[in-house]
Amino acid sequence: MIQYLVRRLLWAIPVLLAIMVVTFFLARAIPGGPFDFRGDKQIPETIRKNLERKYGLDLPLHQQLGRWIWDAIRFDFGPSYASRSQTVTDILKRTFPISFQLGVLALLFALCIGIPMGTIAAVKQNTIVDYGATFAAILGVSMPTMVTGPLLMWVFALILGWLPAARWGTDYTQLYLGFFPNLLSGKFWLHAILPSLTLGLAYSASIARLTRASLLQVIREDYIRTAYAKGLPGRRTVILHGLRNSLIPVATVLGPMFAGIVTGSMIVEQIFGIAGMGKYFVTSVTNRDYPMIMGAVLLYSVLLVGANLLVDVSYAWLDPRIRYD
Amino acid sequence: MALQKRTMGANGEMRGRSPTQDAFRRLFRHRAATVGAIYVLLLVIVALFVDTTIPAAIFGGEARPLIAPKHYAEVSFFERDLPPGTPGFPLGTDYLGRDILSRTLYGTRVSLAVAIVAATVALIVGLTYGVISGFAPSGVDNAMMRFVDFLYGFPLLIFIILMQALFKAVSRRGATGFVGMMVGIDKALGGMFFLFVALGILNWIGMARLARGQTLSVKQKEYIESARALGASNLRIVFRHVLPNIIGPCIVSETLAIPGYILTEAFLSFIGLGVTPPTPSWGLMISETYQGLRTYPWETLIPGAALATTTLAFNFLGDGLRDAFDPRLRGT
């Protein structure tokens, strides 16, 4: 197991390096530089040259690439070109926890709704319950966050007025929340419901579909019949013996799903006015804010690699037949 | 389906049904899939004929539009933010006084074009790559698949964002030669061409994996061996024996991927890296109006409903196709 983990982590290094290099060349290939404009006004040639010299943009490309990778290894990207009073690390420290909380809550919601729904649908296959759940799931998969977000906000915040329509944590923009919000504050949860629901809905639907499909295969296997024959009660058999084995396909999609949730939050954050890191994926590119692009891409790639690794490790726990040695 | 069902023909002779015919029978017995197929067909008709006009010669008077009552970019300063049901604007107008019904109808063009072109590009590239990889000697196969694995770990969405930013900046700046030609095509299509390229380039990976797996399993079959024994060339085997046998699952899986393309297009247009305004895309319409949700909810919810129903129809159709072509997977 340890050996496997080490091998996987070592394999992640060239992947991350390649991502960094490709990002570097793609970002540099985009015409225009970070210091072309200030607002709508063009920055004079000499000032632009000076700024570019200060940030090392006048060096030969291979030296810049070397610096870029060295920065990435130390996870220190220097100031953001778009707002030079803050470093990229500061921005990520402030915004990533918010996106992370949103993502984790959405994922928890997706799991807590998706797995039970899929299980019930599989146990009651070809009944009205199953058809209802299947239909709800396909509906959920088809609704993107940019549709469910405004819809939920319109119904629950604007018409019914039950929940706040925007912001994360509090009514005003709090600059620094940290990784662990005040979980006891009711405000936090009230604000969290709509965005996490929006983000988690589509994922819960696809988890439900996967759970149902794989549980249907598992409960036809011999060992389940044996469990029944030994007189185990139905519910216990399905949940203890069937469900655990059927979760492998679910775990497989959870890795990419987790990374998708972090970026998928881009739209949810914009709609609900949440100050997360989602918008930086886009604004950093349109501003040619090279250090910010790198910080965001690197953080995202590390998350992706880590999530996939966690998934592979979880296989061994879900299905003891799978070993990594 | 090796066993072909036999039906009596009109003149009493026995006629076999091919597996494909069987599959289509199963498809049309699937109610949701039929509804989805009809909806998709309607969308295609709308997309094709949305700017067609009935010539003046038929009814006299002026030439009248056939489907969309107005042009998508027809701005009207005094008719902004009208609610649905206003005479002349059945679904209301947006913040520039543009008819929402017309814009939503025109929006089918972008969504369907992106869906079909991206799916076709992904299918062709992925199928070619996968079949070559499956047929090549194991060293080449390994190298090709390592490359695919490598790409699999890449954050594709971010690369789509970067590529779209690159394309947009190039087309804003103007270019000459081959790039200039592409920019010209893109401008003529309202910014859709580069979307096709970005989506197509990055989405063939899953298809390549599927096609390779299918090729490997088909390659072991006896009929390939007998074809080889009869002296068939590799090319002939690929085109006559391998492709026809693997194309079904590949098309089905590509149909299931279409909602994803539609949503990616909507996403890119939402964040401002998709089509060029005023080309109407549902994602763009939502992003332009969601801030006015409190006062003008219809401006956001109508394109949203169009987007959701379209992906739903494709999902139904894809599910039905999968059940029909591979009954073992029914209900998954």
C-alpha cells in the first residue's frame, strides 16, 4: 500500500510539471500582456517596459519558465499583477477556504441524497418509487447550476423569503473566514443552504443513477443470495453486504466530481455573490495575471491529483479483494 | 444479437430483421426516448429554419418570419423589460428591449451546432486514435495509451478557458493567412467556430479509450481470424469488420456526452468566453440577466428552461439509445 502510494505520488510529479509547462505556454501565447491597460487607459510604453522589467517579463522565455516552475514548487507566486498590493498566496488563502466549504457541503449533500435515493430505487426496482426516483435523477442531471441557481433563489429567497439570497457566512462581505467557519452560527447555515443545494443537486442525481445501476448488479450476485438463504433480514443484507460493494463506481466518479465541484462553484459563486476563488480562474486569464493563473491552476491540479489518489485508496477499503501490493 | 427474429413478409416469405432494426424497434418502444427524439427533431427544425421568412408573394404584404417573430439583435429602447404576455412579445423583452422568444429560439442554433459538431469531432478523432491504438503493436499501443492517461489527469476545463481566451484575443487583434481565415469563419459564425475547435480538441479522450477497448475485444473474434485467413488486408479488416462492430457503442456513448457539450458551451458563454454578443446563447442570456432576477425573473428563467429541456431531451434520447443497442445495460 505504502509502496503504491509513493509510486502514485511520484507519477504525479511529471503530470504536475507538464501541466505547469503547458499552462505557461498557453498563457504566454495569448496576445497582450498584463500591463497593457490600467482600467480603460493604455499604459505608456516606458512605464510598461519598467513594470515588465520589475516582474521579470523581459527575460528570455526559458528563464521565465524556470522561474515559473521554481515558484510553483515553493508555492510562492509573488504579487498578483492585477492587484499588486496582494500576493497570490494571500488571495488564495482568503478565497479558497470559502470555495472549499461550499464544495464540501455540496458534496456531502450530494452523497446524503444520492446514495439513499439510488439504493431505494434499486431495492424497489420497476415500481412507481423506482420510476419516480429515476425520473427525478435524470431531471437533476439535466439541470445545470445556472438554471437551478436562479430558480431556487427565485423561489426560496425572493418569493417565499425563507433564505438569504446571497453571500457566504454573513450578510456583509467578511474578508477572512478561515477553513473552519463558526459552525454553531445559524447565519452560516442559512446562507449555506441555497448555494450548496444548487451545486450538489446535479451531483446527487448522477450519484443516485450510479448507485442504482451498480447495486442492481450486485444484488443479483451469489453471495447476496447466500446471505438471504442464511436468513439475514433484507435491509441488513442490502445495506451491509450489497451497498458497500456497489459503491466502487460511485467512488470512481467522486474524484473528478470533487475537482469539478471546486470549479463548478464558479457559476454558483457568481450567482450567489460569494467571494470564493472561482472567479479567479476566469479573471486571471482575461487580465493576463500570470502568477494568479499559475496559482489557481496549480491548486486545482493538486486537488485533482489528490482526489484521484484518495479514490484509488478508497477502493481497497470498499472492496477488500483489491490490493495494491 | 445473433438470433434474428423472423417475421412473415407480405408475400409470405420469411424476412429477417437486422440487429440495427431490432435496436430501433426497442428505441421506439421506449417512451421517454421517443419523446426526447421528437423534441430534438423539433429543435433541429427550429435551428434550421429560425430565420427563414415566408416570401411576400404568398400572403401579400411584407415578408413574414416563419418561426422567430423578430431578429435576435433587434433593440428597442422603449420596450425594455416587458413581462411575458405583452402584445407583440409573447415571452417579454430583455434589458435592451430584445424579444426573448426570438432570442431563445435563435439560441437553439448555438447549442445544437456546438453539440453536433463537438460530438462529431470527438467521435472521429477518438475513434481514429482508439482503433489505431487497438490495432497497433503493443509497444505503440502502450505509448498511445500512456499519452491518453497523461491527458486524463489534466484539468480540461482550465485548458478550455485558456484556449478560448487565446482564440478570442487572436480574433480581436486580427490575423492574416490561415489564422486570418479561421478568424473570418469564427466572426461569420458569431464566435462558434473556436468553441467547436476548443471542445473538439479536448473531448476525444474518453472516446479514444472506449474505441480502443472495443477494438481489442473485437480483434479476438473468430471472424477477424477468418478474414485474415482469407487474405484480407489490415485496412479492409478495420473498415469492413472492426468499425461496423464497434460503431454502435461509440455513437451511443457520444450521444450521452452531448448534454455535457451543451452545458460546457452554456458555461463558457456564461463566463464571457463563449459566443460573441449579441449572438444569442442560452448561457449568455442567463449571465446577462441573472442580476435582475428579483425584478425580471422571466429574463433568466426562460432561457434556463430552454437549456434544461434540451439537455433533458438529449439525456432521454441517449439513455434510450443505450438501452436499445445494448439491452444488457438496461436501466443503468
